[in-house]
Amino acid sequence: MPLDFKDFQEKVSIGFRPWQRSFEFWARAVDIYTGYKIAQILGKPDLAPAAWVRRLVTLCDQAPATPPNMVQLVLEKELCKNVDEMFERFEWDPIGSASIAQVHRARLKGDKNDVVVKVQHPGVQELMMTDLRNLKAFAVFIQKADIKFDFFSVCKEMEKQIGYEFDFKREADAMDRIGTFLRKINRKAPVKVPRVIPNAVTRRVLVMEYIDGVPILNLGDEIKKRGINPDGKMAAAAKQNILKSLTLAYGQMILKSGFFHADPHPGNILICNGSEVALLDYGQVKDLPNALRLGYANLVLAIADNDHARASEGFRELGIDTVSLCSNEQAELFKLAQVMFDTKLPPGVKVLQPFSEDSSIKKVAVQAFPEELFSVLRTVQLLRGLSVGLGINYSCAEQWRPIAEEALYLAGRLKAEDMKTREQSKRGFFRRIFWR
């Protein structure tokens, strides 16, 4: 059947988009790297990381909202029913749109509660994979040209993890698994996990419980709206509870289970009923091999106890291959462990600048970094960003010490008499000076 001109234009456009995407990527990458080198000449290398984050991340955040007619086609094809048959009400204007999918508020027929319907953007997978292939090529260049860190392995893991995000059945299974785990081991789960609606999940459509809340980025405005002093004790207590809940949930997921939500950026966190936390979007999850889970637990104890020798052993156990570029290797390696795997900022430091000339990453070359550990690294960095945003400086390693001790004890790698804080953890370790 011959194509009309409009169909021909659309097919040409779709075929051209990956090339256009690649051109845009490299134009921006050259711009960013040039700016980075100029910043070094000016003696301000700390300008680079912020630029990387702001400029490169936009490539995965510019997907336009899918129009209603396309959303309807995807829904009816995937769920094999007409929209009017399935839903009492469907809000065609999305309540959120991200790089892979957009979400709509709706209500199923015969139900009293609202649901969220997540619909994948048509054709987005090829574009995102193009971005990641380009990012891998850029990583090879940057680690050879300037920064001695195994960015290529990190990008490979990113490619694998983001590839999983296109399968909403996998996401639904992850949501069920994590929700069940957190409810089982706590009297009350530290974070809310949306429940999946049975028989309403396909590879490109996911229907789940609607959770009403305020995005964490809007928390300050919400506090003011309620007439609460944003600098007062009540606001500080609410922020502490929020961070406490997230920290506990992540400590339990990573160190107890090994299976964890690996994308705690602010867009995936809602605040409900005061200071309750809901954790959304389970497209990026990680199932750590047992050896890495226990190796990371050992590194957590080293950081919490300020044990330089144990931190060096922990790096080796995790398969992080380093080469010292300075005389005081062990001290710099410990600082690198703190920067990579703890949330606490050094005294007087408001923002970490990991690529500045006096940073540990410039003094210790990371020649090999285990791909599967990248999700832990990214999660800790995102938690640090949240803590900075909330104005709270704390150490996740110190708070996770009892959980790490329990994990190592149950694996037979720690004796009962060596568990310094086991009794404290039973009484509720977050009561002991969580923040000063």
C-alpha cells in the first residue's frame, strides 16, 4: 500500500531522530568539556561537575508529552480493551511526563479510589539507547584525556539498567517485591510503596495505586503555605523525619535484602500526611550479588569507624582497582571512600567538588570499578543531594552501621561481641543523635 506524503515525512523523521540526537549530544559534550578545560585554566575546576549535570541530563529529559490520541492507542493495544470500558474517568492531561513515560490520573470502573496509569512514550527506547551509546564513547575519551576514573564501566551499567526501564512488567514485580519486604521487616514500613493493580500491567502500561502527596522539591513552599516557620523547630523535625525514613529504607534494602530502588532523585519522592514519605518509580532497581552486598557492608563499617586500613581492604574486596598518585595513599583512599559511599560533607564544606585539583579522585586513579556497584554509588550520591537540599548534614554510613553489622553477623563474618551497636539498633538507633 503506497504511503501518503505525511506518512513518508513521519517515517523519515523517525529514522533521522537518532542521528539528530547524536549530533546534539556531541555538540553539547564538546561545549561542556571545553568549558571544563577553561575552568581548569582559570583555577576553578569545580565549575565542571555542575555543568555536566545540568547540560547532559537534559538530553534524557526533553521527551515531549505523548498526545491523547497516541496514549489511547497504546492503552487499548496493550490492555485489549476500550478506554471507556476500563475507566470511570481518565484525565488526558498527564500529571507528569519524564523521558521514558508519562503518568495519568484515572479511576477504574466500579472502584472508589483513583489510580495512576503509566504509559510509555512510543519510539523512546531507540533514542535513549542512542544517548547511552554516545555517553559510553564520551566516557572512554574523558577517562583517557583527563579524569582517571573507570567511567566506561559506569556507563555500561547505566545502559543495562535503563534498558530494563522499558519493561513495566519488571517494574511491577520490583514494586511488589520491595513493598512486601519493607512491610514484612518493619512494624510500619519507613516509606510507602504504591501497590500494583492486578491484571493491569503490560510491557508498556502500568496501572498502580494513586498516592496523594507533595513533591519533595515543593516541600519548602508547602511548609510556608501551612503557616509554619521554614527555619523553625517544627520544619526541622519534619525534614529530619523525612531523611530518617529514606535512610532507614535504603539501609534495609541495600544491606539486608540486596534488592533496592536505585533512583531516589527528588522527582520520585512524595511527602504525604506531614512527613510520611512515598517512594515512586521502580524502573531502576538493582539486585546486588551477595558478595557485593556483604563487601559493601564491610566498607560501611570502615567508613563509620574511621578505619583507614579496613576501607582499603573493603575497596579490594569490592573489586575497585586503584593506583595511588600521591604519597599518603591510605588516607586519600579513605577520603575517596567517604566521597563515593557516604553522605556526610566535611566540616565547612557545603558542596562537594569531586573534580577539583585537591580532591581524592585526582590523587587516586580508579582503574576498574565494578559495574554492579554503580547503582549503590549513584544512590548514595542522590541521598547526599537530598540531605543538602534539606539542609541536613549526616552520615548514612554511621546510621547504617547496625544494619551492616547484622548483615555480616548473619553471614558469619562478625562475632556477636564485635557488634558495637546491636542493642542500640533494637531500641531504635535513629534516636541516637541522628543530626546535631
